[in-house]
Amino acid sequence: MAITNKEINLSQLDAELGGKGLIADLNDASKKLILPSENSDVTEAQLEAAIAAHVAQFTEPSVADKLAAAGLSVNDLKAALGL
């Protein structure tokens, strides 16, 4: 278990640890709780080191990504707009 106030991108952090599975409570910005998931073999020392080295990177989803999340494509939007 690790507690941090750093900005965390959980999926990025998990990938940095080899994709072994993490769970977290990120609701309190000053006390983010991060744990290995039930079947993860990440040690507390590995988790602490990964958090210390972690620099969260967030990418803004593209318009196409946002449309895809709604089940639409760019062509669907163009057709709906009559373009």
C-alpha cells in the first residue's frame, strides 16, 4: 500500500510496473491510496519506487476518440451535419 499526493495516471503507473495490476482510491488529492490488485505480485518496495519515479502524463482525447466513445465516427458526424 502506498499513499501519495503526487499526480497519478494509474494506467500509466501500472504499465511502468509491467502491467501487473493496481487499484487505487484517488478521491483525496492529498492522500491517494494505491495498492497492487489481488493477484498482482508487485511488492511494496517496487510500488514505492515506481511512484517516486512516476511523472503522470495525460493526453487529451481527439475528436475521433470522443465520437468513438459515443459510438459514432467522423463520417457519421459529417453525415448528420449534411457535409
